[in-house]
Amino acid sequence: MGNKRILKGNRLPFSRRIIESAMEIGLYPYFIPVTGEQGHRVKMNGKDTVMLGSNNYLGLTEHPEVKKAAKDAIDKFGVGCTGSRYLNGTLDIHLEMEELIADFMGAEAALMFSTGYQTNLGTIYALAGKDDYIISDQYNHASIVDGARMSRARVIVYAHNDMCSLKDVVGEIPESIGALEVTDGVFSMEGDIVKLPDIHRICRENDIMIMVDDAHGIGVIGPHGSGTAAHFGLDVDITMGTFSKSLASMGGFIVGREDLIFDIKHAARSLMFSAAPPPSNVATAMKALQILMDEPEHKDNLWKNANYLKDGLHKLGFDTGASDTPIVPVIIGDEPPTVAYWKLLLDRGVYTNPVVFPATPKDRNLLRNSVMATHTIDDLNFALDMYEEVMQEIPLDEPEG
Ligand SMILES: Cc1ncc(COP(=O)(O)O)c(C=O)c1O
């Protein structure tokens, strides 16, 4: 082939050469395989490693009853759906799960999608169109950003969890035009909780629909882990959740009023044109949800562990930002020391998520630690000891305030 028609594409802002040199010196932090069970400890690079970088908050991927439910579903339904929910892909277990979710969330109706990403894409596309506005927090998840783009609505972004900025944005929108406020419930990188009471007041006063992405709230906050709106005792129009975190599986859902869910069900392209979630995924999430409802000890352990790790990191002098949840960031600052911290921790047997620009502001690169209900005190003490060792190698400035 000639080289006249070279596609520019949408490649990353850094070049292949930078990635390859990071690989050569062992500082490439992505696609590292876990070999074997995905629990609070995993095998990585052949080494026993404390897992502080997963969204398996309740540790249910390892639960024997959850595994059995997945295997039983395979025996009963086979392995895949091979078609859209619209056509051959709706099984009775999908409908049963939707009923269970609606019941758990105290909502009129639920609708399930194949991933959380597709849930946001399809729902936002169905709710807002080219004549509408979408109001979106600066730190919202990429699936919200992509759903908003796909919808062709006018998107206005406000400063993260900043109610003055939100009010300004609301003031810019003509009163006669429809608007949808979308926000994460628990923000995925820094673990802070949305200021939902303020958002609720502002949006209700201005007749603006509210959608909360509770991917990191379900199973974690609110009564029985029913999420952010329940945590604050508020109602919102749509809550979105995913099976891929506390519920140990893969798939996504929304809950809301029956008529709204009906409309979304018949407009969401990501539901229409993609195969339904396999029965084993649904059965996994269903069993995990039943465990969440019946066995509060998992959520209690999660919080005990989260507070223990956060206290330990504070005692060592680390800045954990505005975290209010089991997502506990360690704010490092610049990118090079962040990647160095990540690598030194991994070499010592602690896996964290390096979160670097553009996923965070340039001066706020961080390591994202996420705690699990199944971490033992030994796991957490080990991680804290390793943080202390690394801090001696790379001292950081004291956090302000
Ligand atoms: C806030 C948020 N929303 C949506 C998603 C997408 O969910 P899934 O991974 O289940 O597709 C994620 C996953 O990272 C998330 O963190």
C-alpha cells in the first residue's frame, strides 16, 4: 500500500514511541494480566499481590454461591444470548432480574443493558435530543460524555460538584427548553459523593430532569447499598447502575418511572442493536444482589476496611483528597512520581490504579486505591507498610490544610 492516505484517527495524545519506551523500562501500567482468582490477593507478574485497584467492592466474584448461580444458569440456558433483547435475546431471567432490581431500588420499573457503558449511551441518547440541553459534571464518567455526544443535545459542563457553577449553567438555559442534569453519584477517581441535595433543589426548582450514574454507589452507600439517592433520602428521575462493580458481573441497568423506562426501552440504540447479556452474567448479578440484601456484613466490612486504609494513609501523611467512600485516592501531583509510586508499590506486591492526565487535572495525578469487603487487616497493613517504604524513597509535600 502507498502512504498517501494516512488516517490521523483519534489516537492518544502521546506517541507510540513514548509508550514503547515506558514498556522498555517497565513503567507501562496497563494490560497487566491477573493469572487466576480475582480476589483481595491476586497473582500478577508471578507474584502474590494485594489488589487495591479493582471495583469488586464486596469481593463477591469469589463467593461460592455466586459462582454456583453462574454455573447453574449456564446449565439451564446455555452460554450466550446470540441476539438483541428486542428479538430472541430476552430470557425469563432478564425479566426476573429487572423486577428484582426495581424492587431493590424502590422504583416502578427497571431496564437492563449488556454493559454499564451501553446503559449510559442508550439512556442519555433516548432522553435528550438535538433541541435539548444536557448539564454534566466536569468529572462525569466517559460513558456519560459519549452518550451526551451521541444524543446531539447541547452539552454544558459545570465545575466538579460546584453548586455555584451549576446555578450559573442553569441560568444560561432558556426556560422553555428541556434539560437533563447528569451526574455520577460517587465519583470514580476521587471517591467523593455528589452534592445531591443541592442538585435536587436546583433542578426541581427549574423543572430539570435528574439522572444519577450510581456505578460506584450501588452496593456501597445508602440503605442495603441501594445507592446515592437513597443515601440522601431523595428521589431522582433515573438512576443508572452497573453489574460490573459490587455485583461482580457485567451488565448495566436503569430504574425510574414506568412510562420513562418504556420510552427508553423503545429508543435506546445500544439496547436495540447489541446482544443481550448472557444468562450467567445475569445470574451472577442476581445472586450478588440477593446477598447484598440479605447479608449486610459485606457492606459493613467494606466500610470498616475503607476507614482503616484511609486512617492509615492519613497517619503516614498522604493526601486522600475529598474521598467519602471505599475509593481512596492518594494524590501525588505530577505524573512522573505518580508512575514511579505505582511501579514501586507493584514491585513490592501492591496493585493500585495510576490515574494520570487527562483523566485528572495536570497537577492532581493520583493513585486510586479501592478497598474490598474481603481485604484482611494483614492485606491492608501490608499495603500501608509498602506505602511507607515508597514514601521514604520518594518523599511528597505535606498535604495542605
Ligand atoms: C461511573 C461509571 N459509569 C459507568 C461505567 C461503565 O460501566 P461498565 O464497566 O459496567 O460498562 C463505569 C465503569 O468504569 C463507571 O465508573
